[in-house]
Amino acid sequence: MTVLSEGVELAESEFAFENPHLLLPKLARSKAVTVIGAGGPGRQLALQLVALGVSKLTVVDPTVVQQADVALAGFSAHEVGCLKVDVVGSHCHQAHSLLDYTGVPLDFQSSAILAENVFCCVEHMASRRKVWQSLADQVRFYADVRMCADAVSLFTANEGAGRLRYATNLAALDDHGPPASTGLVCTAGIAASLAVYQFARHLRRLPVHQQISFDPANGLYKVLNDE
């Protein structure tokens, strides 16, 4: 018998041979996930995580939907002026009516969240550093989703060398660089898909790619290393 997480036990043969499309909802259902930032990639992440099977989701973002978010983040015109966490929660409940959803309309530092599985989609590098410093000791899976125009970078950390590599990357970043969560709505969907796929690999106990770069404009896709 394999114990994958609390409340999830599978026979070795079931874990080895069950169709991953059927297995993943079982694994995801027992996981609590937090998404920090509900803009383009954050909104897409929330929806895809619910589709994956996550049944407990927290989204943290203090901002409201702006007119620009209609084109860049996939929000609707009638949602302009509403809190992003409320809008995302409504969208997620349409997909999963029994979802345990918490929307936190505060900035990360004020939210005092506790989480084991975190997707960071904040705009500024200084904020990303603060998120990691606050959560590094408690997370088991961490994904930092970055996008600029139509280019995507994804950094993940769950164990060992991956955590060290990510911390080293953060330390070398320029706090005053351009925002790292702005881009086309289609790019946000790609970024979210890459991040959710890595989470799915983590759930299935497969090696997680520590860094992925995707630049569709130049036809580039690079997986820099595995954990």
C-alpha cells in the first residue's frame, strides 16, 4: 500500500498503472493550494487547479479588476471594479460548486497565510523575494510564474537542490526591474498550464523541472534541469 498524502492510499499496482487522468484528481483532492496574485496567470492557475481536482483553494490579491485586465487577464467588462479574489472565486465555484474557496483581499504581508503548495504570481521581484522568505520553511511545492509580453519563465522548488537553486536565483534579481506578471491573456494560459503540469508531476512523485523558459515569438522552449 502506498500512502500518497493524508487520506489518500493506493495499492502499488494502482499507483503504477492507473491512468494519470483518473489518478490526479484523487491526489489533488487532498491538497490545499494557495495562489498569490489573481491577475492574468493567477486567475488562469486557479481555474486550472480546480479542473485538476483541487478542492481547497486560497487566492490572495488586494486589487480590483481594471479595464486593462479585460484584455490582458481574461476578466469580463462587467467585472471591472470588483475584487479579483471575489471574481476568481465565482469563476471557480462555477466549475466546482463544493470547492472550499477562500479569497483574501489583502497584500501578502498582511494575509499571514499558511500553505504547503504555493503558486506565486506577484508583479515585482522584491515581492517574490518576500513571499519566498516567508514561506520557504513550510512549502512542499512552490512555483514562481513569471511572464513578460509573450515570454514565460517558470521556477519550481520542492526539495533539496531545487530550493537552493531558486533562492540563489532570487538573490541575483534586480528589485527594480519591470513587472513580471504582465503579458497577453494567451501567454497567461500557457504560463498557468506549465505550472499546473509541474504540480501534477509533484503529486505523482515524478521529477519536477526546476526552471522552464518559453518564448513562442522566437520558437524557444528550454527545460534547464530536473530535480
